[in-house]
Amino acid sequence: MEDWAENAGFAVTICGRDGTITYMNAGSRKTFKKYGGGELVGRSLLDCHPEPARSKLRAMLEQPAVNAYTIEKAGVKKLIYQAPLVKDGGISGLVELSLELPAEMPHFVRKP
């Protein structure tokens, strides 16, 4: 199912509607290695986050919405994009993409 994502070059983490982690690609397993890596599959995503992130995720599971932001940790900038996972016409959980960003990155404004 998620074959495209396994070696995508960024972290992909998926959870079901109850918050249980159902998939972690190679990037996600590497990112969360010190917390158990692939052993996190089957565990609650909510247990992996402190407040207020836990409450935000819980709310997103109840009322699916997009949550996008950037972070910097140990000098590495990342874009985090969390969105509802749509499957068979309904919301089946959440998908999180975590992409490393270059220190300097161009920004283009396209005109119609």
C-alpha cells in the first residue's frame, strides 16, 4: 500500500482514527530510532507526544484538519505536514510528512 513512500527521502508516519501508528517508512523509522523506530508501529501516536501536541493530535483525530509548521532541532530545519488520510472516501486516520529543509531556501511568488 505505502510502497511509494518507503524510500521517499522524507519521513512518512501514518496512524489510524484511534491514533495507533500503522505505518512508518524508512525515514520515519530513522527519525524516531531512539524512541523505538519501527517498534512504534502498533503503539499510540498520542503516547509519543507531550502536551500540548497530544491534545492537538487528539483534536485532529476527532475533527480532521491540516496542521503544518516548521521546526528546528539540533540545527536541522524541518517542515512538518499533518493531514487527514482519506481512504475509500472517508477519513481513516492521519498522515505526517517530515521533510528536512535547507538552511537557505528560495521562495517564489507565482503570478496568475
